[in-house]
Amino acid sequence: MAENAADLIYRFDLLPFPHFSYVSPSAEKIIGYTPQEHYNDPSLGFKIVHPEDRHLLSQIMNLKTKEISQPLVLRWRHKDGRIIYTEQHNTPIIDEEGQLIAIEGIARDVTRQKRLEQELLISKRLLEDAALIGNFGGWNYDIESHSFTWSPQLFLIYEIPPIREEKGIEVMRKIYPEGALEELLKLFEKAIKEGQRFSIETEINTWRGNRKWVRIIGEPITDEGKITRIAGTVQDITQHKQSEEKLKESRRKLRQLYQKTQTMLEDERKKISHELHDELGQLLTIISLDLSTVSKKTRSTEIRSLTGQMKSAIELAVDIVRRVSSELHPPLLDQLGLVPALQWLLSQISKRTKIKIKAILPELFEIPFEYPHSIHIFRIVQESFTNILRHSGATEASLIMKKVNNQLYLTIEDNGKGFNLDEVEESIHAGITGMYDRADIMGGILQIDSSPGKGTIVHLEIPI
């Protein structure tokens, strides 16, 4: 039976001199040395045992009978040079006088087991390091016993002293606000009933009274088709939340600065527009009238021809002044409101291009005359059609604007060549960025959908 055993079976006699009296054939498979090699060299074991474990092997001879019987794990150097582990169970052989005369034992190769234990230990340390770096702790909830198991890192997150062993619902009641705990317990119930994974972010008050934000993730675990526990993590996301708040505050200040800048810019445009229209336009009109007077009083055909040419040039200059003045700040926006201003804009575009434009606009009374964001909507439409004219190659375009309850929906669509949003030219990109910024000022949402060969759709949704 011993001859066929997978474990190494041996007897080491101490009298009349130390030597192996039996070594099973499995020795060659486990440590690479045959039984005969052990018989020939009684000290072979001391030669191949790991240097750091040699003292353990030596101590066996000096141990008490009871201590010899304790399991012993030793490392050995295999004949091929690799290190193996064995777990040995020794039995002391005592003569009639109580003297230790031999040791019989069995050694099992536990190398694979030890390697797995080492890998598990390394994985555990890596997980602990990751938990420390990521600032998260693990937990396990046993459904049958209604008990929690927490990792050491979770105690740190909750700031519960290590000497306390409190964990579970009762301690959570002291940490989680009432509403948050109720929501969390509902997620637990749903996970148990439906096997649904959950994730929730909430604010807590730690054991020491500090406020933190945490993200809790739970995953139902099944055993033989039945949910027996829920395992998960709690991550401290306080710094992340604080960064989010700082980012929101920065964006709010940036939005305020942009809005103030745009307001100043529009005011300046409005001022220049009025000066061009009223002062320069009036001056050109006066010059034109003076030229008419000169032309009537002179008898010179040459002078009349020259004044006629000058009047034509002045009339062209007046048209240019009016157009530039309107583009700087459309007077209809102040005089009649947003809808008439958009109608004027589309009519001007139709005069300068062959693009067929379809427009569906709300009634005048639907948009308040003094709506504060009218200029931003006008500029978004103006920029969109400028891009259509310059870059799209479209033959058709449409503007649809409608008011539903307290929301204003605006869609601009063309059948042009489209573009890749990630590869637009700098000049177009600046205009598009301005559109997004204006939508942000209004508390709205702007979406641009476009791809090569499929045209472009600009959609704006804002509260009104």
C-alpha cells in the first residue's frame, strides 16, 4: 500500500546510527531523489531542505514527543532546482525505556496550495492598496443572518474606531441621513427580490461628525440559484464632489463673465448701429440732397453728369450703411420683437442667395416683446445661416420655431454636405462655441447633429 501511495512515507531510525530504513517510491516524484539515494546518504534531507527551514528539521530531534506530532510545513530544493513545499506529519517511535529511537512520517506535496496562498495574499495586499488609493471599502451582507461584514478600509471611511466592532443597520442609522438610509434599504430589498445591481450616491455624517459623500454599489450573489448575500463597495467621493462644486462655481462665474461681455458687446453694436443709421445715414442723405440742388442750378452738362454719378454712389453707400447697421443690431428686434427680426433676417438671406428657405415661426404674441434673450436666439439663427451660406453648399434650409407650454423649441436644418464636428475649421469652431455659450446663458440646451454628406441639424431648447 505504501509502495503505491502518492504521499511520501518514510521511517528514520536514530539507533544504532541515524539512517533511513524506509522511503516510499513517491519520493522521486515529489523531490526528485530516489529511495536508494536516501538510503545511501542519511543526511540527504539536511542537504536539500531550504536553508531557512534547516533549523526546523534539526529541532525535531530535540522536541518532546507531543511536539514532534505537530504538522510541519517545510521547503525543499527539488533535484531539478525548483523549490517545493511539503506538509509533514511525524510520529515518534519510543522504546520500552521511553527513549526516542525512530521517527515515522508522511509528507504531502502542498506546493500548489502554497503558491495559491501566496498569490491570494499578494492579491489581497494589492486589493487593500487599491482600496486605500481609491478610498473605497468592501462589505458583505448575509441575508439569512442579517449580518454585515466590513473591510478595514470601510471603518476608516466611516471613521469608526478600530476597537469598536459595531457594524450593520444600527450603526448605519447613526451615519446615514434618514431619507438616504430609507432609499438604500429599498435598494437592498429590490436587489434581494429581483437580483438587481444598484448604485447610489449620498451624503453621510461619519462617526466623528464629519460630512462626506459616498458612492455605494451592491451586487446580489447567488448560491445554487438563490440570492444568499449582497456584496459591494463604499467609495469616499468627497473630493470628487468638492471638485465638481468648484467646477460648477467656475462655470457659473465664467457664464456670468461671458454674459456681461456679450451684453457690453451688444450694447456697443447697438450704439454703433444707431450712429451709422442715424448720423452717417443722415449725413449721406443731406449730401445727396445738396447734390440734387447743385444739379438743378447748374447749366453744365458735365457737372450734372458728375453729380448724378455721385448721387448713385451715395445711394449705394446709404444701402451699405443700412445693411451694416442692421447686421450690427437689427432695429426690428427693438421695434417689433424677435419674430419680425427673424423674418427680416431670412428675407435678407433669400435676396442674397438661391437657397430655398422654409420658415415656421410662432405668432407675435407668443414671444414676449421684451424677452431678454431675444438677441441670443437671433445671433444663434444668424450664425447657423451664415455657416449654411458659406460652407454647406445647401439648396434647401428650414427654420422651425414653436412654443410649447414654457419651452421654446428651435430647429434649423439644411440639406448641405455636412461636416465632422471634431474636424471643423477654427473660424467655424469659434462661431459654434459662441452658439453653445449663448444657449448656456439662456439656461438652454443646444445640439448640433452633422456628418459628411448628411446635412446639418441645429436644435435649441430653452425655457421661456
